[in-house]
Amino acid sequence: MLTKEIKKPTPALIQYIRIAMKNPGKPKQELVCEERARFSRKNVRVNPSELEEYRRQCGFAKSKYLPFTYPFLLTFPLQSALFLSDAYPHAVMGLVHIRNIITQHKQIPVDATLDTDCTLIGPEKVHNGELFTFYTRMHIAGELVWECRSVLLRRGKKNPDMEKAPTLDVVENAERIVDWEVPALTGVKYALLGRDINPIHLFPFTARAFGFKRPIAHGMWAKARAMASIESHLKGRPAEVTVDFKLPIFLPGQAQLGYNVRKDGVDFGLTDPEDGKPFLAGQVKYI
């Protein structure tokens, strides 16, 4: 499989309009689960003002290293390009981000020069549709330092003979609790920063057009803010952080982060403080 290099990403608004308008016909034959395409970018550098804004929005302390989740923002243009390629022969709107796994092998200095690539894998048939995975890697001078697997569900033909995939449970009896107030413009601010301008995250009228009563927070913002509270326990160790996204956080809203620190990692969950409904469940494993 050849890798296509992207030298200059398309502006986010133009890219999103193209994604929203994509509506190809049904594939002529059933797709086989495989690595479908790979795009790359070379010599990627961090914008210091964007990094500072990311720390502010997500709650990360200043450091000479990038926040654990920050590289995801640098890879989003590759995911968008893969969505628009022939490798993904479906409409994009309606996909649901259900799981995200980030593996950091080594902390990334803020002034690093990065080479990154993203591979689209799928479709994998599951109980309630099919899954597509974006597998992203980041290298510094040829050394793999960071990986990410974003798993998205495309609802469609059900496969009743297949069991539902196991998911993480929200942590119970959490020893540490952090309460969040999530302002109404959280989605707008993160969309402008992360270039994920899906209307469901922006305003009430744009969210209602897609079936939501109010805008919802980005799942990766919620993961990042949770990691901002947990990251100090990692102490720079290599780790894998898995999150299963459960229910949306409506904006404005409240959320409660609960977590337990173990010898080999951290179990954490994000819930509604009023009724306990789960927003996400997560687990840190040291590697």
C-alpha cells in the first residue's frame, strides 16, 4: 500500500464542507476489512500559541513536553483527508466515535519535529454495524514515540449473530473526585482549536439539525481534560490510555471525574453528577 504525503493541509472549514457534502453511492461490492489507505505529513512543528490555548482549554499545566493527548490535533487533517478519499466509500456524517486508544512510548518535547502518518482500516463487522479505525503514528527522527487508534461506528445492517464488543466499565467507589462545569461554548472553542467543526458541537440550532437537543462536547476534549487531572500520576512513564465513549455531555452542563490510582495504572470515569449516567470510561496502563 502506497502512502500519500500531504504537504499543506486544506483549511478546516473547506475540508468540513466537503465532508458534509460527501454522499457517494452504495459500493458495488462488499468491502473487505483491510488497511485501505495511508496519508502522511512530514516535518510537523507545534504552534506555540495553539499549544498554550490547548493547555488552557483542557487544564494541562505548562511543561517542556506536549500533553499526552495533544498530538491528536496534529493528526486530524490526515483523518479528514482519508474520509474524503475513495478509501472510505460512504457518507461521513453519522459516524460515532466510540473508542480511542493512545499509546505514548516517550514524552514529546514541545519543540520536536514530527513525522506522522494515518492509516484507515476497516470495515470490521460488529453487532450493530461496522467499525472503521484510524491508526496514527508519530515519529521523531525515525523513532516511534506516539500511536493512536480512533474507532468509529457506522451504524447499518445489524449482525445479530455477533456478540457486542466488550467495553470498559465506569470506575466505582472512586477515591479521587473532580467536579467540572462545562460552559456552553466549550464545543465552539475546541472546534476552532482542533479543526473539528462538526455542527453537533457548536450551537443549539446546528445541533438540533442533527437530532441533538443541545450541542455536545467533543469526546477528545473530555478525554484530554480527564488526562489533565491524571497525567501527573504517570510521571512521564510510557503508557496506553483507552477510553470508551458512552453518552454525550450536553452543553452547558456538569460532569464528575472519578479515578483510582493503581500500581500499574489508573482507572477513571466521567459521569453526570446528578444521575450517575456515564459519559466515558477510561483506563491507563503503564507499558
